[in-house]
Amino acid sequence: MNDIKADWIAGRGLPGTLAIDGHIHIGEWPHATTFRSVDEAVDESRRWLDSNGVDAFCAVSGGYVFGKANYRLGNDFLLKVWRRMPERMIPFLGINPGDSRDNVLMELKRMTDAGVRCIKLLNTYQGNYPGDGPNLMALYEYAAEHRMLVFNHGWTHEVIRKISRQYPETDFIFGHYGTGHDPVLKSCPNVYANIWNYDQWGWLDQGIRNVGAGKFMLGSDGFLNALSVGIGPVVFADVGDDDKRLILGLTMARLLDKVGALPKALCGKHRI
């Protein structure tokens, strides 16, 4: 039995293993509210992380990105929580590409001036705005110029191939892995996948065999879900601990470190 699996089954968490949950929702959402205040978000987030042996989490801003809502409000909530727990939270700003190009770029500048280096897109739920529409192409250009990480609920294969070739120094992450992504993950060196998914037993093992563990990263879609639903498929995968460590935290840490977004408290653990 692998040590990681044995520790998890025994209730010891993930000792000695860097764990970063790369897919967390925080704040107001149309279908649920994770936390009602900044104080609650800080206290409860720490409790959730500690009880699952997770070092840090990548948080995306709330449901203010939908419709004509003011997405700056979701980003403001994100910033307030981040300032209270910078050692454990990595903020991923949100925008609505249906807004004007000037407003989108203005919000990108406001958030990068605040120190944010990561972006989360949800354009398929924003009027199905095209992944290569003009406002998102302007966003990718901005991300490339400012050395930012781009995470999206999903792109079409045609679009992600196009933008990953156009911006080879920018890393792109699919929010929900499916085996249909394997051809893109194989052929595009700067494209990765967050593993949050429900599928038949062994789906992650198959993906690792197809494209390698270094293309995947932990994600639970929390705090709407329990963090364990993301951890479980990794811990119980029929692969070695080295592969599991890549997925649980090392690959995400490398991408975050590349753009200057990895919390300082984790730098030593990442480099080891």
C-alpha cells in the first residue's frame, strides 16, 4: 500500500505532502452561498483545510460574474479574504466578457495592481461567450503581458489549441477534466486539467496512463463540495506516490510559482 493512501485511510491526512486544492468557490453564488461574511470565510476555510490536510486553496470569486451583476463585488470579497489569509489562499479574479472591453481591462488592471496573478473564466455560463471572442482575446493578451495563469471552466478543443499556440508562455487550465481532453493535453505543452469530475472508477488512472500525472491537479469544486471528493480519486489511484504528489500539489505549485502567486510559506515545501 502506498504511504499516501495508508496515511489517508488511517485518518492522518496528507503528512509531508504538499496539497493545494486548485478549484474552490468562495462567496455568493446563484445556487448556494459558501460563506456569508469575510470572518466566516476565513475561519471556516482554515477549518476545512486543516481537517483535510490541505495546505492552500485557489479561490475563484463569486456569482457576481453572471448576467449584469457587478463582478467587481465578487473580486472585492476575494481580496478581503485573501488579505486575511495570504499564506493559504491564492485568489483567481473573475470578469464577465459580455461587458465592454475597456471595463474588462480596467478590472484586470485593478486586480493585478492589488497583486492578483491568476484568472478564472466561466464564459460558457455567461451567454456562452466564445472562448476566442474579442474581449477574451484581449484578456489573454493582458495575461501574457503580465505573466498570469488562466483557468477556465472549459474551452472547445479548437479554441484552446488556438490560444495556447498564440500564447505559448501562458499556462491554461481546464476546470473539469474528462478523458476527451487527452488529445489536447498531449499536444499542447502549456495546457493542464483540474481533475474535478464524477466518472467511473479508474478514470483518473486512465488519464495518467494516457498523458502523464504532470498534466493534472487537485480540485474539489469546494466549498460547495467536500474537499475529500477531490482528494479521494488521487489518493486511491493505482499509481505511485510520486505521481500522486504531482497531482495533489506540486504541479499547481510550479505553475503558481512561475507567475509569482505561490504563498511564501509554501515555497520551501514546493522546491523540496
